[in-house]
Amino acid sequence: MKKKLIITLGVVVTIILVLGVKFYMDEKKLDEEMIKEVYSDEAKEVFEERLKNLDPKALTNEGVIQSYEIDKESIERNPMGGINVTLIINGNSELYVKYTLNNFNGELSGGASVTSEKFTKLLGDWEENK
């Protein structure tokens, strides 16, 4: 009886471990796919188009937005679908835009966005002083 219980317990523990490893590997693969998508040329086009909506002279010497970089640590799956990602503006972590990047029928698009308070103020000040 005791031997049977130990064998059963061993089988259950093994099944749990196998399922845990499979779940971990599936999550890791999804994370790698998200990162690949966020760093793709298509995503770059989406980001730059959206930044130019905020600042028509973005990524030029005349614009407020001189540069941007993707905050790799911010990349995560959005529970409502898509990928959440933060863009750091001009190398300043207090100036950022958070986007939801969506993939509809194989085409990437920018969804909801949130700008930091300092970045919003900087854009507003720049508009007033043009």
C-alpha cells in the first residue's frame, strides 16, 4: 500500500513538472515573438508615424522629438490583445509614450497611447512657442 502511494505521488509530481516546463517554454517562445515584432521594421514605421502625429517635425533637427528608443523591459502582452510597449523620447526616461501595438490580419497598427506628464508639457510648450 505504501509503495503504491509513493509511485502514484512520483507520477503526479513528474506530470506537474513536465506541464510546468512546457508552460514555461511556451511563454518564453511568445515573449521572443513579441520582442521580434516590436523591433521589426513594420513596428518602426508605426512608431514613427505615431510620433509624427504628436510632433510633425519629429526625428528632425526642428522637432521636439529628436530620437526614441524602445524600453525592452516594458514589452508585455496586453490582456485585451496586442503588445504594450514604452518608447523613451530623447534618451530621457521621464519623457515617454506608452503604446499598445496591435496586429490585425497580419498588419501592425498603433492602438491606445499614453504620454508622460513631462512629455505632454514639453509638447505643449513647444506648440505655444512656435
